[in-house]
Amino acid sequence: MFISEIAIVGNERNNITKNIHEVVTELGYRIVSPIIADVIIAIGSAEFAIKYVKGLKRRRKPVLILISEDGSYVIPLLKEEKGGSMLGGLISDLLGAELVLTSYSSQNALYTIDEFIWTNALKAINPRKKKIINDKLGQGENISIFNENKCLELKLDESYKAVKNPDDADIIITKRNEKNKFDGGKLLLEPREVLFPIWFTASTPAETIVYSIFTTMKSIFLFEKRVDKIFVPSFAKQEVIAQLASVLRSNVCKLDVESYVANEKDYMTICEEILRRKGGKVLLNPTKRAMGVITCLGIR
């Protein structure tokens, strides 16, 4: 569950519509047809937004976020608990608008299991068990997590706590091929691999590169320390590579310039190919960050 493709519907001459289009594009999200979008952002009335989505006759409902015509309110209408509240919060901050949340989990500041999975770049092996976790959260119970991968750092809030024994856990983080050794009544999650092709010049400080990576991760609500692999230009200095590996605890790989990218312009067009060759899928398009650093984010 990751939101990366967005459709924007509303009066194209409305300045709010134009602003939203610019903002989500600058963050790296892809603008696509409403038929295939993960998220539909509708500018107008709630009645217009609901009727529009119903008219699409999609098998799978998208996240639906409503923005009032004057841009003063942002209201997630569908799938608030599955990314709507997070993206709605980002949009409201960028517009300086008031965010209106209506779900039980949002009103009680609960971190739903879908939001936990998304933030930590995980995937449910047995997704039907997610309801059990959300039910426990709704009853005010804490969720216990056993993490089999000791190198995997997780972002936990007060509703989630780590335990050392899998028998005491509600959630177990493991590999798919090892799922049978655990109790079938527990929610099993597996880590996804976060891939980060990045372009910078030979003079770019490591601190600027790290800052650009952190802001990119925040743009799509991923925990900043969940970067698994960073792909850098072949001219990157060894001390920069060492700093990136140390701060982010990530594998840093040099790209062959001749095979992949020779300059900034090439990078902007070839990021998706880099990820495809590494077995990944693009989540955020290439986007300029601090001091000309360009980031592109993918997942495998």
C-alpha cells in the first residue's frame, strides 16, 4: 500500500487546482488518469467528489481527498485510515488550510496498521489479519511486535511496542519463506526494499545529500531510516559514500556513468530505468531538492 499516482479533478481555471497540481508534481508524485490513480484529489463540493468517484465505476476505491473551492478546508472522504489522513495533512500544510478528519482512529490519534505498514515500508504476508490489529487498537490495546530482522529499525508510536519473544507478539516481521514457523493467528509482515537513485555534483556536501534524502522520504511518509540502497554517480567521493552509509545505515552503490547517466538531464529521464534494472518500482519521480541534488525513490 503506497500512494504514488494522483489524479486531480476540478475547474482547471481555479487557482487552487493549479496550485495542487504544481505542489504534488514538485514532490515527485505522478499525475495520472482518475481510472488508475491511487488518490483522487477533488476541488469543489463533497457531493461533486462522491458523484465523480461513483461515476468512474472502479473495482477498487481510491483514496479520495476533498479540497474546498477556496482552499480553506482539506477533508479526506474515502480511505482516511489508509493514507488519506497522511496525504491530507501534507496538502493542508502546504495550502495553509484546515484539515478535517472524521475517522475514529484520526480523532483518537491512533496509528492504524495500514499507516504503520506504509511508514515502515512493509508488506502484509497475511493481510486478512490486519483487521484484528485495528480492532485491538480501537479498543485501546497496545500492539506487540517481534522483529526477526535485528538490523531493521522501525518507527513506533505509543500504541506499538517491541517484544523479544514471538509468542508474545501480535505482529511478526519476518521473511515470506519463513512464515510457516510462526503462529498462523498473528499478522506477518515482510520488509520491502527502499531504493534511492540520487544525482549530485562532485562538490555537493554529504550533509546536503542526507537532507535531500530525508525530505524525499518525508514527502511520501516513509521513515527516514528505512533507506536500504542508495545509487550514486561513479564520481562520488569515498568520504561522501562513507558518510551516507554511516548516517543512513544503507548500502551505497556507484553507478557506471556510461551505462546509466552522464549528467543531470540524463538522470531526470533515466531514473525509472535504473530502478527497473534493480528490480524496483518508482514511487516518486526525479525531483530537484537542495543545492541541485536530484532524488528518485523506488521500492522492491
